[in-house]
Amino acid sequence: MGENGDVEACWAGYLRSLPAEALRPLGYFEASAFGAEGEAALADELADLVERGVKTATSSLLRYYQEGNHPIERVGDLCIALASTGEPRCVIEMTEVRTVPFGEVDDALAADYGEGERTLAWWREHLGDYYARQCAVLGWPFGDETPMVCKRFRVVFRCSEEDR
């Protein structure tokens, strides 16, 4: 089965897992890998952390959404987390979406990010470097006031071999 077929099979597996009386979602928000494009090892590591429930938060530059005319996720939106190969790993549900300046990200979000030392100091250093590089390439300013879309989520379904 191709990549899109795998995603659709995972989604169908999720729908089958819902109780008969549950409202059926019309669809998922997006299917995507975590991490920077072209960094397969990182995408796979993050997919594993998400699937195991270690990584329960992520962030993006608000300007990414604005410049690309992309909708921002909302609480309750469902997404499919992919490995670098496009293999679906799990379905996640957004539980919190808020916009805060980079410099106001707190200890709790850094811990929920599930990466590195899971401290705010580690998060600011590593994610600060990542976002600074990303902004430099795009010609955007970056600093403590840069608005970030911070998202928390939970795994609601793990895609099995039978679903792919």
C-alpha cells in the first residue's frame, strides 16, 4: 500500500476503534512528521517519542502560519503523526493551542516537549538555535518576542501493522 493508503488505513483503524455511540470526526487536520524537513533520523526519533507519549507538546513560528496562509490547529483537532518515510505512527488530538512569545515559554512546555534534558534551559538553547536558523533563512527577525504557536496533544490511537 502506498503512503497515502497507509495514512487512510490508519485513519480508518482509528474510526473503527471508536465506540459505536461516539461522534465520528469528519476527517483529520493533517498528516505530517515532526522535526525539520530533510532530517529523517530526527523525524523518526520524534515520532517514537510521540507514539510512546513522552513528547506531548510542540511549537511552530506563528509567522509560518501567517506567511504560508496555513490554518492553526485548534483544540480537538486530530492529526496523524508520521515517521520520516510517511508511515503513520499514531493519531493525536490537540488539547491546548496558544500563542506566546518565545521568551515566555515555560518549564512545563519544555518538559512536555519530551526532547533532550526536558528543561527550559535546554529548550531555549536548542529550539532557539533551530528557530533562529529557520528565521535567518527566511529573512525573518527572531528573538524573545517572536510569537510561537505552542501546542499540547495526546495520543488517541496507535496505528498498528493491520492498519497500514
